[in-house]
Amino acid sequence: MIRSMTAFANSETQIGSLTINCELRSVNHRYCDISFKLPERLRFLEGGLRNIINAKIKRGKIECCFNYKKHSQNDQLFNINSQAVKALMQTTSKIEALMNQPAGFSALDVLAFAGIQQDAPFDQEILKTTVHTLLANNVDNIINARIREGEKLLVFLEAHCQKMNQYVVRANQRMPQVLLFSRDKLHARINEFVHNPNLERFEQEIVFMMQKLDVTEELERLETHISETLRILNQQEPVGRRLDFLMQEMNREANTLGAKSADKEMTQISIELKVLIEQMREQIQNIE
């Protein structure tokens, strides 16, 4: 089952007086690119969190954001870092001694300095286990979201493959008429050379015409690529890169078919094939 690389998931859990929230956002990317936005309290967990995501997601640009909020009445009192307050006061006293008219400041001013307020301590192992479990569950959530989007992409791509098959069938059905037209054109050229012989030019015309007529290989390769695309779409592992390669190969065959075309309908078939391939390629960019 294919997965989209575009998805979002959000979940939260509670530990002590904190509610911890985890958001995961995923968009398309050639590789697995993970970035974190973590509060200072959780920064020591980044390595383990990265491993959890890497274990289950192989492609996509993943943004992982954690934040927390206090909700207990017991946390209404601020936890003060007394050592930081003492260091701040000693430093400000030295600075004030060098000033002519030092400006005073209040306790509220002190609270605003970084490092003065500190969060209530938690057991690090309990915090680690809680956050890891939260992320693991949220990774499962975003994978399920990617699968749901992938199901929609699967329907779209399979429908386009069927349309492409119909155009290949039309091209094969058109070939006898193209050959008949080319035979008549060749007869006319032969009659022209009978009246005005030029063997070298005649051979060039034959070679050119044979090259223009021979689109059998292109149509066969298109059929093969379409069948391979349908097969890959139902595999379990990530298939985005392989599908992207197949789109390049299909586009090459459709271009060659158009370049060799000596018939209006065959030219139109080539154009329609290229439109379908481009629409598929745009969607495949979002597949893991």
C-alpha cells in the first residue's frame, strides 16, 4: 500500500502537573529530513526521538514540535533558582558601583531574567518514557494519515494507468491505417524516382520512412511500464522513487512516439499520453 508524504498528526499526554503536546507535520522530500522544535526541558531527548521517527518513516520532510503547559493549582507558585538570583544581584551591584545614578529594579524585573524561574523537577526516566511513548503513538497516527492519503493517490494513479492503456490500444489499432497511408506515399515516391532516378536519395527516403513507421517497440515498452507501475503500486515498501523513474521512462517513450508520428491521430495520442504522465508524476512526488 502506497503512502503519501503529506500528513499531520497531533496528540498529547499528561505527566504530573504537565500536559505535553506533540505535533507532527510531513511534506514531500527526496530523503527523510527530520527537524525538531523542543522546549529546553526536553532537549536531552532529541536523539531518541529522532530514532523513533527514523524507524518507521523512510521519506519526507518531518517537523516534530513538542510543547507543554502546566495545569495544577499547586504550580501557581513560581520555582525560583536561588543561586541564579544571588549571582544576578552580585553582578548588578558591581555594575551599579560604576554608575553615577544607578536605576533600581523590582523583584518582577528579576523574575523576567532568563534562568531565574525554573520548572518543578521530574524523574528523567519517567519523563523520557512518557515522551517516547507519546511520539511513538503520534508517529503511528501520522502513518495512518499518510496511508489514507495514499489510498486516494492509488485510485488516481490506477485510473490514469487504465487511460494510458486505452491510448496504447488505440495506437496499435491505428497502426494498419498508418502503414497503408505510408505504403501509398512510398508508391508515389517510387513512381517519382522511376521518372527521375536517384538511387542514393531513394535509399535515404526508405530508411527515413522505416524509422518513422517503427513505433512498435515504443508501444510495447509503454505497455510494460504501465504494467510495472500497477504492480509497484500494490507493494508494501516505499515505492516513490521507483515510480518516479518509471514516469521518466514513460515520458521518453511518449516523446519518441510523437517524434516518429506521421499521422495526426498518433500525434494526438502521444500528446494525451504525455499529459497523463505529467499528471501522474506530480502526484508521485508526494509518495513515500
